[in-house]
Amino acid sequence: MTDLPPGFLLIDKDQGWTSHDVVAKVRNAVGGKVGHAGTLDPMATGLLVLAVGGATRLLRFVQSAEKEYVATALFGVATDSLDADGSILSREPLPVSVEDVEAALERFRGDILQMPPMVSARKVEGKRLYELAREGKVVERESRPVTIHSLELVDIAPSDYPEVTLRTVCSTGTYIRTLADDIARALGGRAHLTALRRIRNGSMRVEDAMTIDEVVSAAADGTIGELVVEASSALDHLPELPVSDATAFRVRNGVVLHVGDVGGDSVTDLVRVTDGTDALIAVYRRVEQQLRPEVVLG
């Protein structure tokens, strides 16, 4: 077992791997607790954030951060999974122009409602939708609010079945396959994803990620610790509240703090509490005039 400080490993996932496969491979290499901060489908590539050790308790804060993707969709062809791994349901020409797509994108910026796809991990009546889909079932789902912070057209290959590449920054829980199909529906047809790459999760970017083989190799030669992103850096999408040594002692014991006593007047919700060495010691949440512990690392 490799002795690692609590923190995060950034993986650049290849096609064909499930998120579970990646976690299992890394866990086998480093030992101890390993978890991921948001599933990537086997077809998708890009940034998969893994937590190691005690940082697994922080995964929900990484999961809640905004995500950035580059996606390519084939317009005019629908599949049952809304991606290239599915079976074709329909094929109807959809020869849209740049101007057509740009006009449609405007409808999907900001706060929108999305219907979870049947191949998603969301549960309905105790069963995951993808499990029901494997049984050939289609069930009613409720639309869910998500936020599309930005959505831009990167490229379009004009044809009767154009390939359209989009870049989007979105809230957690956004289904990019659904977004692509909904855009095509707004243009009078259907679409499915042919490529999807996650390039950012919060402040963590795929440019700083390693391949699975590089992580396994680093674990074998004892340099894996150099790849671990400190917990405070991974959560720097949350505001920081540095505290004195005396207050840090209280925080490590899970004490509720008064906002005014620790200079926390600007805190509106979650805050990462750091000590004199800038190390993350806890995540607290503001409730009226109190700061209450969500996770204490100690």
C-alpha cells in the first residue's frame, strides 16, 4: 500500500474505460480508499478526478463544481443511448447552417430543464435508469433544472448530416448527450454524440492530468505523491477562510464558529477553512450567524 496524503489525482481517461474501471485500477496500484468525483461514460475521454485517502470525504464538493466539455454531435441521426454506442433509431437529413445552430444555442444558455436519459445512473423507484434500459423499459422521468453557464459553437461540418462541435460550461448533473439532442430537436431533428471530452472540473484542468499508465508507474516507483493535488487546491472554487492556530484547534474538533469572531462576514454558503500553513482542515457552511462543520479533516 502506498502511503499517500489525502488529496486528488487527475486522470485523463481514454475511451473504453468506465469510471469504475479507473478507480479499481488506481486503487489496486496505490491501495487504500479511492473514489471519483463524477462519472464519465466509456465513450467519453478527459478529466476524471479521483480522491485518495481521507479526501474521499470531500468528493461531494468537487462533484458540485461546474464542468467544462467539448462535444461533437452527429445531427440527423438518433440512437437509443444518445451516443455512438447505441443502436440507431432514426436517420433523417438535418442540413443546418452555422446561423441556424447559433440561433438555437441561445435557447439553451442559462437555467434550463433537462430530461435525464434512460441510460443515466439516476434512480426511479429504486432502480437506476440504465438498469431499466437494459431490460428494454422506458419509464417516465421528471425534468430537472440545470444551468448552462456558456455554450458556443466550435465547428460545423456542413452536410445533410452535419457534425457539430460545441464547448460548454455547465452545472453538475447536466447531461451533454441530452443537451445535444435537445438542440437538434429545436432545429427540427435529432442528434447523438460521437465524441465527448471533459476538460475541466472546477479549477482542475485536463492539461494537468496523467494517464492511467503514468499513475500506475508512479505508484510502482514511489513518486505517486508528487502527482497528488492538495485538497485545498482542489476545492479552490470555494472561498477560503484562513484561521489562527487557536481557531484551527477548535475547527479540528468540529466546534461551531460565530461568523463575526473569525472574520467570516463575507461567507454566504460553503467555505474551506485553512490553517497557518494554507492546508485545508475543514469545510464549513454558514447558517445565519454561525459557521457549522460539514467535513472536518483534522
